[in-house]
Amino acid sequence: MTDELPLNKENIVKGLADLGLKRGDVVLMHSDLRSLARPRELLAAPDAGMGWLVEAFREVLGPEGILAVPTFTSTFVTKRKGPAGLVWDPATTPSRVGQITNYVRQLPDARRSDHPTHSVAAIGDRAEWFVSGHSWRDGATTFDRNGPWGHLVDEDGSILWLGTDMRTQTCVHVVEDWMRLPYMATGKARVNVDGETQEATVTQSPAGPRDFYKKDSKSAAAWEAAGLATKSKVCHSNCQIMKARVFVDWLWNALLEDPCLLLHDDPSPEDAFTIRAREETPKHLASFEGTWRRE
């Protein structure tokens, strides 16, 4: 680990380079702004340092590289009142997964996929291509193989945890979707169509509790033991970077070996989701012959 450095663009560039990033790379970043610097530094920095972070990525990756972030939204149709009542519009609906993701999605050159609950935003000359293949209008699944996560894997892109950990690892759900695990859900989301609110069907959506949402999860321990990531610091932020296809391949094989790796052990009688998932998932994977690789 490198020493903690003050928050500025130059030190962010250094941190990204220490992680091994270079010109032309494709990166999907999970982030926690609070990890980047002490509160006093964040308050003193323009845009809390988010502008420096983006410009550092632009410098390191170049225009041919891509920086992508998840921009998931609270648009599911539910009986609850509150933020879950938002209506999907790719131009305006805020992300629910952090300040940095909202900053990126609002950049003038950002492009965003048209998925009502689990969109992705990206910048770079190829951003529009990167977010393609992920529209509810075309029946794309939540983590569709032909969408941003598939592009990330096919381009040998990287996943960066900037101050985050396994609990934010979207590619866990990617594998759950691509393996068609039986506990992935079909739901409804509110969408804006020509100024009118309608309901769209969302398939292969994550729902229910998972063990991997815990800090000390089984999957986090197994990933750490595998030693397949590079660790370093970006300013004050503890970071971990990995190749997307390495992670997908690792988790794919780990689930074939232990189908309940992502699920809670010993669920309570009230946890009907886990009880059902622990019964159905091993049966599904026992005869599973799919692959994430393109033929």
C-alpha cells in the first residue's frame, strides 16, 4: 500500500497509475466519495474532488478509454410511498448509488443505458457503444450479456472498487443473471414514455437477501483468498482492481462448486426467499451447461 496523499488531481492520477490503469483501458468503478479524503479536504475541494477524479481518469485512460459507473435508480413499482415512486427517464432520473455516479451521469459527454432500474453511465469516445444493448424497450435483462457488462468482459475491462468492497460488486448480479439463477426476479418499473408514466417489465432482477451483502461474507473471504486483485490507494481511498472476466470466471466456477456461496447459511423460518433459493439453486446448477464466453 502507498501512503495516503492529499486530495488533488495529480495524486489521483498517481493512484490510478499505481493500480495499473493506462491509456485505452475500460473501467467500471464502484465508489464511495467519503473514502477519497478527510471531510475537511472534501469540503474544500471543488465539487468535493469529483471533478478532479473524473479529469484524472480522462488523463490516464485517454479519449479512447472508457470510465463507466452504475447509476441504479429507485423506480420499481411498489406499494411503499417515497423514493421508490420515481419514474425512469435516462436524462433526469437520479442514481441511488452514490454522489460520484450522479456527477458522472450529468457530465455533458456522458451516455447512459436505457434500463429503468439498473442503468450504467459512461464517458469516453466509445461511451455510446458501451451503454448500448441495455434497453427495456428491446427486452434486455437487467444485466444483459449484450449490454455494458458484456462489453466490459469482452473488452477485457477492469472493475475498480474505490473505497468499496464485495458488497457493491455488481458483477455478482451479472453472474446470477447470466447463469439464470432461479431466485432472480421479474418485476415492474415506472417509465416515462412520451410524457406519460407507464409500467415496464424488468427481468433477471436481484431481489431478496444475500450473504454477499455482508462485509464478512463467504464470497468476500473466498475472493480475498483467491488473490486475483491488485490493491493500492488513491489519495486516502483503499482500492482494489480486477479484470472483469477474471472475476466473472472465478465466481462462475465458485458457484458450480458451491451453489449457495452467495446465499445465507441456516436461514430463519421467516426467510422464505433463502429457503427456496437454497433448495432450487443447487438443482439448477447441477445440470447447468452454459458459459459466459462468446462462441
